[in-house]
Amino acid sequence: MAVVDPVAQGREYQQLLLSLLGDRDPAEVMQATPARLRELAAEAGDALRVRPEPKEWSVFECIAHIADAELVISGRLRFILAQDQPPLPGYDQDLWVDKLHQSHDESLDELLAWFDPLRAANLRMWNESSAADRARVGLHSERGPESFELTFRLYAGHDLFHVSQAEKTLGLVRAA
């Protein structure tokens, strides 16, 4: 998978995520993610928090990032639906992982306990949205105008990207 900087290469990042999603239904992809995260965590076992390289995320950190992104998309989707062209702030994903998920006291169960209901609420909102809702636009601070539909599709591709990253991480950690 190509390395694309989501901030410096915003359009390329969008295209990467959309290409990973392809013609798949974004809701189906996002519905499947929680079970896959649990499978990956179980497969990782004692290696859950092992980084393959000092600057690369562990399987746990990949899962934590997907959970953090769910928190972010929850706000973005609601801003888009409720406000006219709201600003959608970007965030530093590495900083969030480094500052929010380095405590070994944080368990996977705790992380997923807030991820699961957010994901369910976002899927419900998508499933209940109209064509007019899906066309509403927010103004992303790094990538410009993004519709409700584009935002949702990007996050489905985001799931695929980081699940794949976690799978590769697990392979590297096992091989070491």
C-alpha cells in the first residue's frame, strides 16, 4: 500500500481510501469491522501491543486509531447534517495514538466498549439518511469540501486501510 500523508496529500489520501473501498457498500464494510478487530486482537495475543518498529503502530494502536476515528467521524457527520457547511477540523493521528493510548492499563474491552455504540449509531444515521442528507457538505480543514456521503465512504476505506495495517503489523511481529 502506498504511503500517503493524509495532511500534505489530502486529495491523494481521499483517492487511496476510496480505491480501497471500491464498489463495496460502505455500511457493510463498517458493519464488519468490529468483529475483524476482535479477531485481530485474539490472533495477536501477547503481541497485541508490540510495535514492529519504534515509529510503527502495534495491532492495539491500529485498533485504537480506528476507535479514535469513529469518535471524530461521529462529530463530523453530525456537524454536516445539522449545520450549513460546518468546519471539520483535522487531527494528528500519531499524536492521538501517542498521547491517548500508551497506558497499558487501557484494555481492548474498554476501548471497544465505547467504539461499538458509536459505530452502531453512525451506521444507523447512514441507513436513515436521505439523498439530500448525503449531499450536505462540511469544509474539512485539510481537504476542503466533503459531503456526508464522501465522509462516510472515506471512513469505510479508512477501516480497510488500518485493518490491513494491523494485519501486516501482526505478520511482522510474528516474523521477528
